[in-house]
Amino acid sequence: MLICKVVKPLVSTNRIPDFEHKHLQVVLDGSTQKVAVDAVGCVPGDWVICVGSSAAREAAGSKSYPSDLTIVGIIDHWDPEAAKAAAAGSPAANPATPSSGGPSSVAGPSSTTGTTS
């Protein structure tokens, strides 16, 4: 799977019949622009999860579908700068740990003690 940023829609009116009416998006994978089938309805500026190869064909609707990159999810929260820092080995704040003076932005199960009935 890849994390990409949607740049803009791609309009192609003259296509093979197998492409049906699928929406296409130009996505940015690092510094490389690629075309992906949009299976989820994203918009420019969205950070998305893309799959390739046979997973892309199946996600687009059929294993015989001629796609090698399909958008399968829209990412709710993504900070590419924090991801770059983490990849470079820089210590980053743990998003699951509340910062001083404010609540955590990560939702999760309550950490209260006791039993439920």
C-alpha cells in the first residue's frame, strides 16, 4: 500500500470499454505523479491509501480490470512532515500521549478501571 496525495482529477473520454465510467485521479507518490482509479470518491488535496498490482484490479471492481493503482481509502489525519521526521529517526511527540494543557486528538478506548455490567 502507498500513501499518496490527490493532485487533480484526470478526464479521459476516449477509453477502452473495460474502463467503464470509473473516475481517475492524478496522485503524487513522493515526487512522482501517477494515475489511480478512484474507488472511494476523493477530492484534490486528500491524502489517500492506494493499492497496486492484482489488489488494485480487484479493488477497482474486477481482477480483469486494467488498473495497476487504485485508491481504496481516504486518510482522516496525516501529517507528512511528522512522517518524514519519524522516517529520518528524529524523536517526535507520541500522538497518543496528551500534550500539556489539552486533550489528546487520538480517539480510543477509555482507560478507566473497574468492571462493566
